[in-house]
Amino acid sequence: MRISHLEKEEFEEMMSFLEKSYAVSHYFFPRHYPQVWNKNTIQYENRIIAREKDKIVSHVGIFPLTGVVGDAEIKIGGIGGVATLPEFRGKGYMSKLMDYSIQKMVEDKYAISILWGDRQRYANFGYEVAGRMMIFELTQRSLKKTVELSPINIIRLEEKREMLEKISSIYESEFLHVKRKRTDYTLIFNRTDLITLLGEKKGEIAYLSFGDQPKGIVECGGNSAVLSSLIFAFLKRWGRKSVEIPFPYFPTSTFFSLLKASSSWHTHALGMIKIISLSQVIEFYASMIEKKAQMLGLKGELTLEIKEKKEKVTLCLDSGLVLKKQDCRNMISLPEREMVRLLFSSPYLVNVEHSSPLLCSLFPLPLYVNDCI
């Protein structure tokens, strides 16, 4: 077996490999994920392949993401396209490529990694189900009963492509999102399997996007009143009684508008997260942690340690937040996956003998990555 990085001239072979591995139609990946799987958008150095007898038999892809949390940005290594040809499975190819990819993310200084898949399979590499997102269920009845619906102008994006700039402004105004390049918007919203509707009333705009076989809305945003009317119009036009909408778990005006209009809702895990660098994670969220501590009047010290890596960081809260390398008396030492649950899910999902007011008040940390678009 030989591990290497994909070359541009291997694109067609890679597409054939993916189609056989996933049993999907020709060019499925460029059609559904053009911003990362188009011949000209692939980051070839981040497509890790295993060859046997000069044939691609296994693959793991690293998809660089920039998570935005307010004014801060965190470097995330998305993992995807994990596949092995059926006849070569069970020989350890995926494990070797995952180990290689994790080491590459360490060298490239990612803070965390995220993927979606089987919990037990990826637990071996330090990934854990974590993070929170909201799934709102809205019905025609719940909208009629809870919000004031009004007539709005509705168009499909392909009828007025210049509205893409409005969509990008709405998307980037959300407190939690993943950074997109200008070209990403064009590639994503030009997808033939994606329908995007825009609603407008008196200069206020909202949008929603869904697949051409609408199981749910994959992304939406904009003026809350217009969005409610747009969702209602979508339900009527597509003959749907209800729809599920994934949304960042964070108290914004749109969040509360969807909550008010929903017939039901539930929280859902964001994905499977791995901490690549504990110190980078804490440094990234330092400003948010400091503001929260000041708001709650919290003071004290807390040392966090990932047992397997012996990686530690000490938070010192007084008039501000100072990060130190020295241990303090209040130490929480956890296995890697429990540390993921602590930081991104809930302190109540970790097994600690002596909890701390800092532990319970400062965590979890907010994050949102939409794997559907």
C-alpha cells in the first residue's frame, strides 16, 4: 500500500473510485458539492489516497473550514469522502489514512476536526458526538396560530441572480456560521438539485433553500416576519404539512422567531468533533469566556488536561482572562472524548468527581457547521 496526495491528473480516476465506493451516479460529488469536489475547487493536497497495485483503493479527505463565532474565527478540519472500495474493505486502509490525516491536521495547526459518521468507528481516533444544533418543526397550522402572516413577493433565485449578494449578507450576519468565499456562494446556489426561494416585503428580505426532493429546509435566514411568511408559502406550494429546519443553537432574533412558530423542536448533536489542539481551542474562545465570566462575576483558576496527550491549559479569571501553562489546584483531567463532550456539549456529560462553578458556567462553547450545504 502506498499513501499519497491526489494529483490533478487523477481527478477522473478519483470520481470513478467514489462512485463505486458510495454506489452513486456519475459525477454525483461535483454536482452536489461543487465548492469542494469540482475539478477546479478540489484541494488536491488535502485528498489523501491509498493505492494498491497502482489503483486507488481508499480515501480520506480533509476539508478546511473556518468557523465563525461572533467576531472570531476558528480553524476546523472537516473530514469527508471516507471510503474504501468494497473488495478492499476490512484491511485497515481507512485507519492508516485517518491516522495520516490527523497528523497532517496537527502539522497544519487546526484547532478541531469535525465529521459525520458512526460513533464507534471514529471513537478510535478521538472523535466524539458533540455540539448542539436546533431542529425546528414548523407546520402550516403552527405558523397560522403563532405569527402574523402577510403577502410577500416571492421569486426563485435563478430568476434574479443579483439577489445572491443579499443572501451572502444575511448568511454572514448570523453569529454562528462557516466562512464562505464569494465563489462558494455561486457554486453552492447554482446547484441543479437545490431550490432557493427569496421573499421580500418593503425592502426586507428572507431566503430558504431546500433540495429538489424537499425533505427539509437546509438553510434559511433573513427578516423574521418575511421568513415566516416565506416558510408558510413554501409549505402550501409544495403541499407539505410540516418541515424541519436545522439552525444554530444560539439566541438570535431568527432563532426565537423559529422557536415561537414551531409546532415542536429538539436539539441535535452537531456532528463528531475531535480536539486537535486544546490550547488553540481555548485561545480562540478566550474573549467569549472572559465576557461570560465577567457577566456572571466568576473568578478563579481552572486547569484542563487531555489525559492521552498530556496537553494542559490553565484559565485564570480575575479582572480578565489569562491563559497559563502551569497547573493549578483545580484541575480537570479527562480522556480526549470526554473533553470534547465537556467543551462542546455539556459539563453534565462528563464524569468528574469534583465539579467546579467555572466548569458548569463557562461550557459548552458555541459552534455551528452545516453539513447539508
